Amino acid sequence: MRGAQPAAAVLVALACGACSLPGPSSTQTAAPNPTAPVGPSSTQSAAPNPTAPAGGSASATVPPGSTAAAVAQAQRTHEYPSPPVRQHALGGFATPALAVAAFANGYINWTAATVTGRMRGLAALSVGQARSAMNLAAAQTAQDYELRRSGVANSGTVEAIAPVRAQAGHYAVVTRELTTASHNDAYRGLRPSWHVALATVTPAPGGGGWVVSAWQPEN
């Protein structure tokens, strides 16, 4: 497309130590209490509790894979572990090259009135980074007043698609495009220009052909 472009809560616990009332002077000698029991000092260590868990760590008793374990991990890493979301594309293409060609043609041919819907359509046909990029483009163009006011449009042809050496599933895409504006002179006299993009394809989720998983315009 040419011519158009979690918050973490922090909890702080405040603790206030209680102040003890003043007692007799530390230099005053207390009278011995004849009724006080004679026994070992209160500072003597208590016998170990055979029922206490080894190490005294509560986390040692948390079973792995449980909700408590997930919460403990979230407290350490500030991220709650969850399974990856499986994406689904509307369909797949018979070959990687066909998937790239269809995506590229949709990406470079649009008008101010159709660009948002075109980007949403490409998002539905792709997965991964490509889907995220197209959803972002759709959201941006939907709010681009200047794009609509100027009547901007882009048209072009896909001139070449070739595999990138030593990178399976990666393709270089060469397009020739022209941007115009029907309501002002912003692009008057502009000649068609060449552009390069890198596309990545992957088997369609659930089988049934190929879809674009990454799209990166280089100029």
C-alpha cells in the first residue's frame, strides 16, 4: 500500500509497625518471683516439626501445570502463560507463488474508498505478521481523512516473483506502481515507480494450500 500509513498494574503494600508503650527503667532491678516456674530458657529452640514440608517453601507443593503454578510464573515474569492462538485463513492457494501474487495484487491496487476493505480482506487471507500488518493498515486508513479528501488511489502490476536464495518460503516481489489523487494536484506528473517487497509463505492452517505469513515492503 502506498500513500497511506498491556498495561501492567503495580500494587504496593504499606506496613506500619506498632509502637510499644514505655515500661520500667532498664536499670531498675525487678524483685524475684518465687512462684515463677523453673525450666529451660524461652529462647531454647523448639524441636523440629516432622510434618512440615522440606525446605519450608510453599512453592514446592504447587503442582506443575496448575493454575497456581501459572500465577506463580506470572508473578516472576509479569507474563501469564497461555497457549498460542491458532489462526485460520479463509483459504489457501495452490502454490506459494500464487499466494504471493494474489496478496501483492491486492496490496498495490486500491482507492481511497476501497483501501480499508482491501486491507481487511488481505488480513483474512493471511496469518502471522502479515495479518497483523494488514489489520493495522486497515485501522489506520479507516481514520485517514486526508486520504479520502484527496481521493488518493494506487494502481500497479506485479512484474516479478522469485524465491530468495537459501531461504525456504521467502520470495522477492517486484511491482510497478502509480499513485494518483483525483481531488488535488499532489501526485500530478508522478511517473510509475518500481518497488520491492519480501514475502514469506507457509502452509495454510489445516491444510489446503499456501498463505502469506509475512509481508515487508523494502521501499
